[in-house]
Amino acid sequence: GRTKPSGLQVGKGTILETIGLAAGNAFLDVIDTQPDFRHVRGLVAEGRLIISSPLVMGTIQSIVPGVLTQAQANALLALATVPAPVSVQEVITAMEGM
């Protein structure tokens, strides 16, 4: 069940595919119209917004329920992590340390 940050860079297409057209448009409209997101606009337009950034993840969570539902936020946040399975060598090293 271990995970690690994905480092995935997302843009408008990924956002729309992940949460759907209506929710994606609403989310992107906030990014495009709110002065606080003026420097985020370009990153999203270029597909370079790092979704696993703690700042990005916190911002996504902060706009629930005003812009996104919790399920939609969760779908975007799911892009932020990838599995980090324990390797055989890590298990051996842990067992040797016991």
C-alpha cells in the first residue's frame, strides 16, 4: 500500500479527462479568472502543473465544495501518487536489522 509522489505534470486535457467536461471546465474557469492563480494558468495551459506538489494538492482540497465535489478532488489527487512497492531487498534489509 505504499505510495510515492508521481511527479506527473498535468494540463487541461488531463483535468478534463479525469473529472469530466462540466467539472473540468468549472475548475479551469477558476484557474483562468482568479488573480491568485495568474501564474498557474500558463502551467496548466502548457501541461506542466505538477499535480503531486503539496501546494497544488492543498489548493485542490481547499476548493471543495465550492468548485469541486470531494469525489472530483479525490480523482485529481489520485493522479498525485503512484505505487511504491517494497522490494525483496528492502524486506531482506529490514529483516536483517531485527
